[in-house]
Amino acid sequence: MAGLHRSAHVDTFAREHLPPPDQWPELHFDLPGLRYPDRLNAAAELLDGPPDERPAFHTPSGDTWTYGTLRARVDRLAHVLTTHLGVVPGNRVLLRGPTTPWLAACWLAVLKAGAVAVTVLAQQRPQELRTICEIAQVRHALCDIRAVDDLAKAEIPGLHLTTYGGDAPDDLLRRPVSDGPYPAADTAADDVALIAFTSGTTGRPKGCMHFHRDVLAIADTFSEHVLQPHTDDVFTGSPPLGFTFGLGGLVVFPMRASASALLLEQAGPRQLLPAIGEHRVSVLFTAPTAYRAMLDGLDSHDISSLRRCVSAGENLPAATWRAWHERTGLRIINGIGATELLHIFISAADEHIRPGKTGRPVPGWHARVVDHEGRELPDGEPGLLAVRGPVGCRYLADPRQREYVQGGWNITGDTYVRESDGYFRYVARADDMIISAGYNIAGPEVEEALLRHPDVLETAVVGRPDEARGQVVVAYAVLREGARRDVEALRAFVKAELAPYKCPREIVFLDALPRTATGKLQRFRLRDAGPPRGDQQ
């Protein structure tokens, strides 16, 4: 393809299925650290810098992999991939399993061998796995023996499935092979390194193709300039490696900084709090709901080692930010990212944080707010968020590329306001705006008001069709254990917080909100569910 460097891929499927060049967003490499050489292998770049004795990965049981150990195991896996399994550069290799050092090592080995990693979630079911393998034409899969059932049940034609962590002689980790160094594939900086599939929306999933240089660019923008990690940091978090939020926060960022990560197979709020104290975690990646859920357990756990807390995946309410800061003294680094752009592109840290606002464009990125025709809107006026930088959306053979990329900008699907001070404030997902009796109501604003009530643990606000008003505001709420489900008291609280037209016409109490496997709230399921069910008035 014109403009791309000579590919190392023998299997040319990925490059052949990139969008046409005229459908790409503009790419910007403004920072000196983003000017990568033409030949680049992201795994080799991440692996080759740190000294052998430095810790790379920790496990809950207390095992530690040093960078020397990690390099040796990645090289051995790469030998197995190419010698035993016949993987050639450009082949797509599906990776599935809980978050462990072995899953991370498999991901690095796939990239080092020049193949394309397709990391999926352990929670995805056979039909979802079949669809992903069909779209990406996957013929090889590496799977933790404990997560193999659904992948085997998917019965994917032509898939060569290899398990790891078991006792069988043909287990990936038991195959006899050379223990010598593996020479990294001579990949181009713009060879596809991974295909990440979108989650949490309706319709056919979209495969987002990212280059070797993209893997480094997210570390050399957000991590280096906003997160600013130290070599002695210990990272951990809840997002799995099949979610690009987790891939960056638990593998790419710590390795790029020669730091280490605690990889947790179970990483809910109940597991995170004790793990922070036991392993002296200093950098935490998780979602807003987890920060809110951990508030009640802070008095029972030592989190004194924490110095950085990062939130993404969904909007961080100002009430959650303030409650965490009041209890811990720590300022949560809010951020917005996208699978299409691999990681966070708007954020702020330390004294630059403004609670209730996402932040400013991360160094190396540009953002503006536009109308539906792509015209830039003045400060203070809500519109669509448009972003561009060193990484851009490149869907795998998907006509929705024309929707996401317009006029050289990535249109994320979020409604934002750019304030006069240059900060960007989240309003709603573009399809989450509620229009009731002529008023525009942002569901997240109503959610923030509800979350200020001490009994509300989680909430989701959607619009339900209404013949008289067009839509009415419906709030779904999950309360703290033991709290009384009092609709009128909660409605009165919200009326004291917001203009009357924004207050929910109905409040429904649920035991849990619908979420994706990555923890994203699925408002569309509440919108599409018809008249609310549950405890309500």
C-alpha cells in the first residue's frame, strides 16, 4: 500500500485489509519521542531495555518474573510458535486466558515473531469468539487451559488451538525447543501488531488494527507525559489484557518505564484493596465504579504505597473523584480513551486536574469539538469530540470506517464541551442525550446528582420513549447493602440538586447494572428493555 514501509509479513492479510488511505485520519508525530525508525518491533523494544535482575511481573502468590526471566520465556515461546506451530509473520494469533504473566509473555512472543496478536476476553462466549475469528481470519490460538472450554465449543473451522498451563505433553509450555535467543522479526513500524475488537455496543464487533509504533506511542504520550511512572513503580488494576486499557496499563506502560506489574486473575474491588497493601502497589488502573466501591473498605486496608490512580472506561463523576480524594488524599487521573485509538488521549494529572472535567489533550494529541458537519464549535457549546494524534482508527475491512473518521479526525461518538480554559468536559455519549419536552438532558449529569446521595452505589440514566414528551428520564440505581429503597426520598434529593426538567420521572432499583465483560455500562440494554422492571414508583 502506498506510503507504507516494506512489510515483514509473509501472511499479508492484515495489510491488505487496512482501510483505503483516503479514509485514514491525519496522523501527527509532534513530539521528538514519537519519531520512530522505519523498522521497529514493539516487543523487542519493550523487552530489551531493562536489566535482567529488575522485576517485571508479580503474581498474587508471591512469584516474581524478572526481565531476564521474561526475555528467556518470551524467546522460548517464539521458538515454539514458529518451529512447532508453523506461525509465520502476519498470521493472526488469538490469545485467551485470565490475566497472568504467561498471557503477557504469549502476547510479547506473538509480536516478537512478527505475528498479529488478537487478545480476547476470557468471558466471551463461543458465538462471539467465532465472529472475531471469522472477521480476522484467525488460524492459531493460544489459550490458558482453564479458559479453553468456550473456545473449543466454538468449533471454529481451521483453528489450530494450543493450550498452556496443563499437563499434556503437547502443552505450549512443555514442548521441547531451543532455549536460545529469538531474533525479533524485522517488522516495519507500520506493520500491524495487534487487532483489538470493540466491546459494549450493539451490532457486529469492529476490529481495530494497530501498528508496532502505535504500541510504543501510547506509552510515549499518556504514560510518559501524564502518568510519569518511576522505574520502581508497581502497577496493577482491574482491566483484562483483552481490553486495551489493561494492555497499556498492565503491560506496555510498566515495561516501557522498566517498572513492574502485579497481574491479578481476580481484580474486583475486594481483591484490589488487599493486593495494594500486600504488594506495595503504587500505580492503580481501574474504573470509576471500582473506586466508589472501594471507599467502604479503605479503613481496613493499607493503601499508603499508592501514588497514582488512573480512571477510564467510562466517565468519572466529580462526586466519586472528591470522595476518593477526601478519604485518601490521592487525585484520580481521569482520562478518555478508545479501542480505535488504543489508549488515553485526553487527561490531566496532579495540580492540573479539574474534578468533573476530563482534562486537556495529552501531549502529542489534538482535540476539538465539532458539529455534525465537522465544523469546529466555539468554547462552551456541546458537540462531537474529534481527536487526532500519532495513533488513528483503522478498522479491519469495515464500512463504519467512514463514520469514525471524518475530515481527517477521529470522531469518538462522545458529546463534549471545550471550556474557555482549554479543558474538555464530558457531556454524554452522543447517543445518550435525552430530549424531553424540548429540553436536552445529559444522562451523566443526572447520574452525577444521584451519586451524590450517600446510599447510591451505581446508577444509569436513560431516555424512554414517551408520546407526550418525546422521551422521559428514567434512572436505574443500585444502592448500598442495607439501604432502604425509597423512591420519593431519592427523587426529592435529586430535585434539590438539578433543575426540575432534568429529574427522573421514574426511578428503578436494581441489584446490578448491565455491563460488558470489560466493565463498561450498557445503557443500550436499559433503553431497549421496554418499560422498566424492578422496584419502582
